[in-house]
Amino acid sequence: MFWLIRLGIYGLSAFTVWQFFQGSGVPEGFLAGRHLTLDVEHEMLLGVCAGVSNYTGLDVTVIRLLWVLGAFYRGIGVVLYILAFLLMPSSV
């Protein structure tokens, strides 16, 4: 079970790094005009997962599931969620 959680965390980390270092491998127009902001209209707790979902285009349920898996893995998901809430600007 822990290997599955670890694999999910590593996958989320790799995806995050890929987002920050968008290079020539990223298709043209991918994430064009999108900004990473909190989504207060579709929030469940603080709007972080909904904001990440709007930014990446992934379903919000997948983002929330990855965040919960991260929370079970040494609490890193909780720390990242709070950090993201403090760093992401509000969409309003």
C-alpha cells in the first residue's frame, strides 16, 4: 500500500516540476492564458484543489484524491495544501 502512495507522490512531484519548467516538450497553447489561483466559487475547503484543477485541466476529483494520498504519506499533503493556500492568490 505504501508503495502506491509513494508512487502517487512522486508522480505529483514530477508533474509539478514539469509545470514549473515548461520547455519545448510542452504543446503550443497548453495552459495559455491560465493563472494558478484559488477557486473560491468551487471550493470544498479552501479552493486549492479547484484552482489546481482549473489550471491543469484535470478533474478536481483526481486532484483531491492525490492530495489525500499525500496527506496519508507522512502528512506532506497537509503541509503542501497549507503552503499552496498561503501562496496562491484569490481569483476574486
